[in-house]
Amino acid sequence: MTRAYEETYLNDAMNNLGDMFDYAVNDCGFDAEEFFGYFVVSGVAGAFERGNPKYLAGLSGTELASEVIYRTFRSRPDTPSAENIDKSAEYWAGWILAYYQWYSFRSFSDMQKSGLTINRVLSLYPTLHEADISKFVSVADQIIKKNMDAKTTDSPYH
């Protein structure tokens, strides 16, 4: 299977998605889970996962958040980015989700529907933010599998 974009864009994509979530939650005051939903329904997530260079590396994380907010509410935030040196849990959640999306070929919408929500990812921060990235991939795969298995057994047709 061919990836939507080359690995050379991955670091920028991960940093931008991390910065987007950090800015939206910590500077603009959005709830992380609600903002993840806005990201998905705004179409920005789809452009990002399809490898549109504008969304991967052309816009900063703050500009990505502004685009999501504009597409959702038809207004742009006027809150400046705090530009913190230390990376927040929200930054890590966006950073790791960008990697997982690229690695797994899953859409952000599919991840969300399969139980890999931003709040679930944030709950993993204390134990996984310093672990090798492959550990997160393994845990994320388990979360999705568990949720998909539960949906199958809950089905009236099963």
C-alpha cells in the first residue's frame, strides 16, 4: 500500500498537528475531544490524511487550528499562540495521532469511531509519552481491535 505522503513530510506533519491541538486547547480554550470532532468534520483532517502539502507542512499548527475553527464557526480566533518551550500533553496527542494515521493508513474519522479518541490518547500520555513510538502503535491497535470486537459482539446480527 502506498502512503499518502512521503516520510520526509512526517516530522513536519506530526509537529504541526501537535501544535494545532496545543493551541486549540491551551490557548483558545477548546475541549480536546470537541476540537478533534471539529478537525474531522471540517475537512481539514481529510486533506491532512490525503497528504495535501498545504495542511502537512504549508501551514503552522496555529494556522491549522485557525482553519478548523474558521470552517466550523466561520470566524478566526484572535488569540495569540503562547509558544511554550515545553510540549503539552495535547501537543503529544496530536503529534502521536499524526504518526499513527500515517503509519496505519487509518483516517482520523475511523480512529475516532473505533475508540481512539483524543481523550483516550491523552489518558495514555503519562505512561507512553517517553516510550518508543512503536509502543503507542501497539496500544492503539489493541484499543481499536477491542472496540471493533465489542461492536461485532453487540451486533444483533452476530
